[in-house]
Amino acid sequence: MRRSVLDQRWAAYAVAALSVFALTLLLKIVGTHVNAATVSLALLLNVLFIATRWGSLPALFTSILAMLCFNFFFLPPFGTFTIAATDNWVALLAFLVTAVTAGQLSASARRRAEEAETGRREIERLYAELRDAFERASHAEALRQSEKLKSALLDAVTHDLRTPLTSIKASITTLLDEARGEPPVPLDSDSRVEMMEVIDEEGDRLSRFINGLIELARIEAGELHLRRRWGAVDEIISTALTRAEPITRNHHVELQVEKELPGVRVDERAVSEVVYTLIDNAAKYSAKGSTIRITARRSGEELIEMGIEDEGPGIPSELRERVFDKFFRATRDGDVTTHKPTGTGMGLAIAKGIVEAHEGRIWIESGNGGKGTRVLFTLPIGDEDVELVLND
Amino acid sequence: MTDRPKILVVDDEPQLTRVLRTGLKSRGYDVRAAADGLAGFEAFNDWHPDLVITDLAMPNVDGLELCKRLRAVSQVPIIVLSAKGEEKTKVEALDLGADDFITKPFGIDELLARVRASLRRANAPPMNEATQSTLDSGDFHVDLESRAITVREKPIHLTPKEFDLLVYFIKHAGKVLTHRTLLAALWGGNYVEQNEYLRVFVGNLRKKIEPDAATPRYILTEPWIGYRFDPDPVS
């Protein structure tokens, strides 16, 4: 930064000299109306000004110059440096001492103010540096966490892609070996069919997984476009149950739908998908022959509450939030130690996305008597006026 | 009773166990499957298989724990099934006693080759180091007393450490040896992190025994894991 001319050392002395001479000239012009005390106060003020602006040495210089001018122009005999009266000697000496002391005090106060200002700036600078460092550190930590999460997600995704691929590749290569006949592989027709069934089922599994990934990506990008229409809750459940029939064949399904439930304004396909996912989970994680209970009831004036309950091992309370995280599986990643088939870790995440897109809520409780799992979700009934307006 | 080699497959993926059971049975093996490490260990105690193939990530007792438990009671060959990206777990499994690993997804022929190699190693007569003065393995002949080695019938000169390393490889031919295992065996437990020692000695050994050190046939690198010695590669 460039320093101004006034910050130069010589400028301080020049201004000091000029100010003293200018003030003396002014006082001389109005000389008939001012006495020695007024002159000395005016000159002292000038010393204070110089001291405040330029520090102690220019202030000392101003004090001496002011004392000489005071003596030469305002103390008799005028126009000489001699002093006739003794009291004027005292006045001159008092002026000099006062000017020097005031100048030094003022300069010292200015120095301290400058030091305080420098200190304040230093603290501000350090604070800014510290804040930047914290921001950089938290950014780096966020990046690290994000990389860690990405890596965990990638691991989960690759595991779910690689596992069915392994079954497919092992089946195909066995069938290929048999077809080529070198070395001869005695594969009976049952084994051949089994290999082909595995390829078929694992192909479907890959397809489901990829569809799930696409659905999740849509939900996360806020691109889940709901087609809301008025529909009946029992029809939504019935659609899901029909679809789930092959997987619930070995369970007792019990339906408890409250009478005279109002219709709901939802995307029926999406909500039916939620119900299907929850029935699928209930069937997967509970023993054959056990009961899956599906409930629907009114909750207050504005909500419908639906629930799917199984008689499986249940989900520990500390995992009941985490099971809605994508790729989290309680039976593989959590503390549930019983061996059960594991899903893709996407079903509940998608279900949560769909329910929340309807401004609803989904959560998990223990089943009847503290056993099993009960997944509940609410859906707003919907505003009839909106529909009427739309219909009009 | 049957004379067919018995293989226990331990995996929590029912589809994969179905395929492996059928694929291995069609090649003349007697196969049983278990859905996790705990069931696998129980099946091992009941059935005494000749080989165990196990996945690593499983509920209850996982593949690592199963390797540990099996090694405590048996020298049965263990092949670990793992996914790419699980190198750390793979090394851990090999250090815990697994003999080999195969990365998913794999073809049945690769698995069968590994099964044959593991069974061959397990059935080979044990080397009695106290009385044995020579080692013959594929292209290699070693006279342990005079510390002389011939490769493809040509004598080669090795430093004492190179000699020890090659003898260790020959004695564990076909088996995946982790960096840690080799360093502990050759340099001692304090040097298990010094992978650079191994790189230097393996590099020197390759220059002396391989027909082309840039494309090794005998000492094969298992990336991130260690080395595998093949004394008789198919040329």
C-alpha cells in the first residue's frame, strides 16, 4: 500500500511549523482581542493536534516552536526573545512543560491506540485464518465421509451385482462344458433344468436390483412424479396381495381393514408397491406357517394408517431407523444374528421415499406382545376441494 | 460309502450353492452345502470333507471365523470365495489358514482347476525335512545338503536368501502365499510389513529362474495378496 505525503517524516515537521506560524499569524491579526492565556491555549491545542496525528517528536518540535513564537510575538517586550517580567518567565516555562507533557501524553495515547488497533487487526486476521482452517478441515472431513459413503455404497452395489452374476457364470460355464463335451460332463436333464432355472432367477434378481437402483435414483433426485387419483385403500391392498400371492403361499395372511374407510388421493401404483414391499419383507423374514397381518384404519381426521406385521424375529430398536437407509440390511449389516434370506437393501428406502413423497410417515414397531415386526405408515386422505377444482 | 472326494460348500446364497452342488457333482465330487459358517463347521465335524469351499461374507459365523475354527482342528484344504475389493479380508483369510481364493464372478472351470490343485496338494506325500535331502517339483530339482538348484536341468546360482525363498516356494507350490506369510517365514515376525524386501528378492529370483522375467511363469503375482508358485506351468 502506498503511503500518503502526510505520512512522510518531513511532512510532519513541515505541517508542525506551518501550523504554528499560521496560528501565530492569526492570533496576531486578532491580537487586540486575545490575551496571553488564550494564545497559549490555542498553541497547546495545535501541539495536541500534531501529537495525535504524527507522534511525539513532531509534537516536541511543535512545542519548542510554539514556545519561541509565544515568547517572540506575545510576551513583552514583543519582537524579542527576552522576557521582562518574572511572571512571564513562569508562564513561558509552564507553557513549555504543558506543551511537551501534553504532546508526549497525546502521542503515547495515539501509539497505544495504534497498538490496540494493530492487535485487533491481528486477532481478526487470526480469527479469519482459524475460520478458514476450520472450514477447510470440515470440508475435507465432509469429502472424506462422502468418499467413505460412496465406497460403502459401491461395495454394496457390486456385491449385489456380482453375486447373481457368479451364479449365472458358473451355471453357463457348466452347461457350455457339457455342450462342448471335452471333457465329457455327465449332466442329467434335471441338473440342466436346474442350471437354467438358476440363470433365469438370477437374471430376474439382477433386473429387480437395477430397477430398484433406478427407482431410488428417481426418489433422490426428486423426480418421483406421483399420479394422484382418488382410490380405495382395500383395492390398493388387494392389488399388492395378488402380486404377493406366490411369496405368501406358505403364510396365513390376515386382513383387518376398518369399515367405511374414506378414499385416499394417492398414486395407487406407488402405494401398492409400498404394501407389496412390506408383505415381501414380512414373508421373507418370518417362518413358514406364521401369520402376516395387514391392517388399515383411520387415524384422526386427515390420515389413513396402514400396517404390515409379521411373527419373525423382529428388528432391534436401535436398527429401526437404519433399516430405511439404502443398502442397509438388518440381517447382514446389523445385529440380527438369525440367519434369514437377505434382500437388496433398497425396498424400505424406496418405500420411505414413496410414503414421504405423499407427505406421509413410515416407522417400525414391535409386533403383538413385543414379538415380530410391525411396519406402519400414514397417508393423508387428501383434499376433496382440489379434486373438485380439477374436475371442474 | 463312496470314494469320491467330498467337498463342503459354505455360502449363504442358495442359488450359488445350488449351482456349485450341481456343477461339482457332475464332475464326480460328493457335495454338501451349508448356509453359514456355523452350519458349515457342524457339517465338517459330521461329514469330514476332503475340501471346504467357503464364502467370506456370511451371517452368524463368517468365512474368516470358519477358517480359524477349521484350522484349529484340521488341515483340510480351504478355498475362499471372495468379491473384488475384499483384498484385506482375503489376505486375512489366507493368513488364518485358507489355501486359495477365487474371485467372483468365476467360471466353473476355474473353480474346478483350483479344487483339483488343492486336493492334489493335500494328497501329496508329506515332505520329511529331517530325512529328505532333495526336492523335485516340476522343472525344479533341489539338493538341500549342497544347496544346489537346477531349473529345467540347468544349474543356477542363488544367494542364501534367494535359495531359502525358492525352497519355501517349492515346498508350498500351488498355494497362495501372502506377503506376510513369506516375510514371517524368511525374515521373521518383525519384518512382516517390509514388502519391499520381498519385491527385491522375488525380482532377483525371477531374473535367475524365469525364461522371461517380465512375464513370469513360475512365481506368479497375486495382486495385493502375495505370490503363488507354479513349478510346472503349461507352456
